[in-house]
Amino acid sequence: MAKKGKKYRAAAELLEAGKLYEVDAAVELVKKTSTAKFDETIEMHVRLGVDPKYNDQQVRGAVVLPNGTGKSKRVLVFTKGDKVKEAEDAGADFVGAEDLVDKIKGGWFDFDVAVATPDMMGVVGRLGKLLGPRGLMPNPKLGTVTMDVAKAISEQKAGKVEYRTDKAGNIHCPIGKASFENQKLAENYQTLLDTLIRVRPAAAKGQYIKSVTLSSTMGPGVHVVLP
């Protein structure tokens, strides 16, 4: 196991072992334990009482955080015809069709999210093995396969984040930057938590929210009181 650095150990000493903190106190602490020279991302980790190996217990979706994530997303749109201008006017960074497919096949991935109109999915489908593993494949459940490309672009630019259970039933999701005001981080936290509670699978039995932890990119985890 890798040895933790001095800054990490010093940050960890600010936390009481085994203690669960109220949201406001947890946000304050996670910012105090963010000691890197760059503006660290604040992440929320939620352990859910689900078994992701069953399709009816998987939790996946997207939500627009009220205060964004602090990261500017580069949005690519697969479309054609009149939708090209709509996408460009809405602020898409890259717009195209087969030309973008060829570019991606050549190894180009300088974008953070891909949106596609339904009529383009036959073409985009050829990129499944390239986009899928990177989490970049447009998906109607995430609002990235749609005819309303302007809305999709606007949401992505405003701070839409995707959440998905991993193999252990955990959700890992950014909710902002260490430079954010405490209240803005707390609002983003609550929005994501409320969303996860709302999309609880009917097949999930027993305790649903098992644990919630906040952490900065380089800092220790701060455990939050369960809702």
C-alpha cells in the first residue's frame, strides 16, 4: 500500500475517526483538507444498497447541478441538416456527421461529451467500441440522444453530470471545486442526493443509502450523516 504524504496525513488529522458530519460541516472540512496547489475537484461518493449485476437494480442517469461543476465541457454534436446551425448557435464546440466519425476513428477525442440526433445513431453506432469504454457514447437515457440539441448543449454547459453505479454499487460524482462557496457545494450535494433517492430502483430492498462521503482530489474522505 502506498504511503500517504505529509499533507494528506495532516489533513486527515482534522477529522475525528468514525465520526459522521452534518452536510455543512462536511463541506467545510473537505475544503480545509484540500491542500493541493490546484483547484481540486470535490467529489461525492455514495454507497447504495443495490446489486448492480441485476439490470433492475442498476442506477444510472444524469442531473444538472444548480451551481455547475466548475469545469467547462467541450460538447460535440453528431447531426446534419437544419440541426447543424441550431447546435452551433447553442454553443456546441464541434458539429458534424461522418467527418467526425472518421476523425474519431483516427484517434481524436478532444471533447468531454457527445450529443447526437436520433437519425445519426446508425452512423454513431460504428464508434461504439471507441466511445463506449470512455463513457462518451450518446445515450437517450442521459438526454444525449435527442432532437432538442439546443437544450442538451445548454444542460451540459450548465453543469450536467452523469451518475452510474460501479460493480460494487457505488456512485462517484463531482459536485464542484474547492474554490466554490460552501453553500454552492451544499446545494449541489443535496441536488445529487435527492436525485439518487428519487430514482431508487423498485427492486432495491432494505437500506438504500448505505454511506455518503465527500472528498477532494487529493484529500481524505469526510463521512456525512445519512439522510
